[in-house]
Amino acid sequence: MSQRELTRLEVIQRVKRKTLKQRQAAELLSLSVRQVKRLCKAYRSDGAAGLISKRRGQPSNNRLPEKTINQAQQLLRSRYPDFGPTLATEKLAIEGVSLSVETVRQLLIGEGLWKAKCVRRPVLHQLRERRARLGELVQIDGSPHDWFEGRAAKCTLLVFVDDATSRLMYLQFVEAETTFNYFAGVRSYLSEFGKPLAFYSDKFGVFRVNIPNALSGTGLTQFGRALKELDIELICAHSPQAKGRVERANQTLQDRLTKELRLRDLSSLAAANAYLPEFIAAYNVRFAVAPRSAESAHRSLGKGEDPERVLTLCERRTLSKNLTLSYNNVIYQIKTRRAAYTMRAGRGA
């Protein structure tokens, strides 16, 4: 007998000995008086065995058909052996097998395809409230990973995530995390959405000058200089937790996007990039949230703000007495009809 049934037995025996009234027994067992009378009748006819549930050992009326279980197990083994319960549930639904996440988790454990994770002691960080408007803060990061699982060389995924909505704003597979690739990403973002108020990044060398006490230069990287010209604030986080939305998005992408590329047999950067708009739309439907304010914080480009001009490498040089300058080990000389002395020591980018 279970502990619950043993408790019922003790109470019903007290009722039989008339040391306890049926009304009091009902209160102790959280049952109605009518149910207590039924238990007393069962005890008089069958003894303690009458208080044991008659459904013990019987299959549930809500059990899944054996055919459905077998079909799900076959699909999990053949197509989704390394999928997590949530993603596997979504894929099984597409295959026409609708199950709950917990059912799929139990099936994966039973097949030896999933191991329950140990619950770690939570690390508490100070919560930062989401920004209120779309485009008020956009978190950016590069995620190097074996996206093609050996079918192609490792590469990096550039990820732009809106802080207010967790919406994917831009994805692009590139060979490496470079200034040129981030320029291309910002250029694409500006053409589609406009200027955000701020970008939030880590302290990677593309975003910040990491040489302490630098004696020359403006203190800005090429990326920082371009954003300053476009009137977009650049914030560099002090820790990964500070830009947690894009970090969590990277984890989700490394799981879901990698498997989607495998299911579609995509094995090149060009093919993967062509698929990304479809993935972004599905991801945002699944994970994006509504902002607190319906107003967008994006701004239009000003008349003098030309992304093609700003989002390029700019080097500052000073003209010599002979109106020459050096760039990339090549000497260039300025030809002019003006007097040479008027342009000496001139600076330009």
C-alpha cells in the first residue's frame, strides 16, 4: 500500500472503532463525507485490500497508441538522435507525430539519446531591464563554430540581436570576424531598418583599441570611428553576462541552426547564407517578444551620412614638403597647380 492508502486505512479503522466521526474523517482525508462512507463500505467487505486503488497495474486510459510510440522512436533514432527534447518535439510535429515535450524527453532517455542535465547552482547576476523600443540597443557578436559539422571549414556567424525584443536583426556566415565583415553587416542593417541608437558589443579588437596608454591615434577603431560619424553609440560590455541576450542567442543558434543546416544538407557559406532569411523569420516567430513601446527607435540617415563612404577603412596622413604621403609601403605625390607651400603639412583621411 502507498503512504496515502495507509493513512486512509488508519483513519477508516478509527471510524470503525467509533473513535472518529465520518465528518471528522472527511476533513482529515480532504474528502467528502460521501467518499468516506464509500471507503467504509469497501473496508467492511474486503478489508484493507478494499482501500487499494483498483487501477493499480492497469494501463492508463490516456496512454499513447503503440503505433505512435514506435513511429516516434524510429524517427528519433534515424533523424534526430542528437536533438534536444524541445527541438525534437517541433520536428516530430512536422512529421505528423504530435507529442508533448516531456513525452519526447522520456522517449529520448529511454533510447539512450538524451541524458538529464544536472541542476547547477544558479549564479546570480544583476538583472538589466530590456530596452523599451525596437532599435534602442542592438547587441552584436561573432560566433565561431563548426556550423557545418565537418562538411565544410569552420566559420563565424555574425549575429545582431535587438535588446527590446530578442529579435534576430541580422545573420551572416563569414570566414572570420573582421572589420570589413562588420561594416557589411552594419551597411545591410542600415538599409533595412535605419540607424539604431546604440550597438552593444564585447571588447574585441574590431570594436575597441585594446592597447593600454596608446601614444598615437584617435583612440577609436575603424568601426568605432564609422559609428561616431553615423551618430550611433558603441557600448563595449565588461563581461559576457552583460550582453546576455546575444550570448543566449548564440547558444540557441549553435544548436538549432546547425541541425537545420544538416537536415537541408547545406555545406557552403553561400547556400547557408541563402537559407538564413527563412531561418530568421521562423526564429523570430518562435522566440521574439513584443517591446514595451510600439514606437521604433530607428532613425533615418541624414543627408551627409553616406554608409558607402563612412563604412570603409580611413587612414589619416600628413603631406610632406614635397606633397607626398606613404600608404601600405607605397609613396604617393599630390599634383596641383597651386603653390606647394599652401598644402604642406596638410592632413586628410
